Amino acid sequence: NNEGQYKGYITAIERTGAVFKGWNIHLKTELESSNEDTACINRDDEQLIERLKEAMKNKENLTFEYEGKLAYPIGVCPWNDWMIIGIIKI
């Protein structure tokens, strides 16, 4: 298990899964960068999902708080090993 911060931009938000639906968030530290990271988000946190969609639309540079686990319960974060759990207020 680990936790930390990630500073960057959201480049895409995608709905995933047929049975266990979830959200993948694609991130870059710089918009021009070719490197992209992918995290998930708790599918039940509708307020955070909407805030992330707004941040993507406005190309906001934000600092995200994340947690990482070796494995999440089935359907929670099935394609990634780290989850965005909030935005740090600066």
C-alpha cells in the first residue's frame, strides 16, 4: 500500500467495464508530454467525478491525492493499482 500526490492534467476520463463499471482517469504531468499515466476513481464518488470532468474541460493543472494498493476488491479498481481519492486545495 502507498499514498501520495500527483500534479498534472487530466487528458481523458473513460467509463469502463461491462459488469463492474468504473472510471479510468488519464493524466499527464505536462500537456505536451507523450507519457500518460492511468488511475481509477471510486465509481460511487459522483462529486469527484464531476469535478474531474470540469478540470479536464478547463485544462486545469491540479494536485491529486491518491492511494495505491496491491489489489482492490473486485470491480473497485480492476485495471489499475492506484486510485485518485481527492484534489488537494492549494
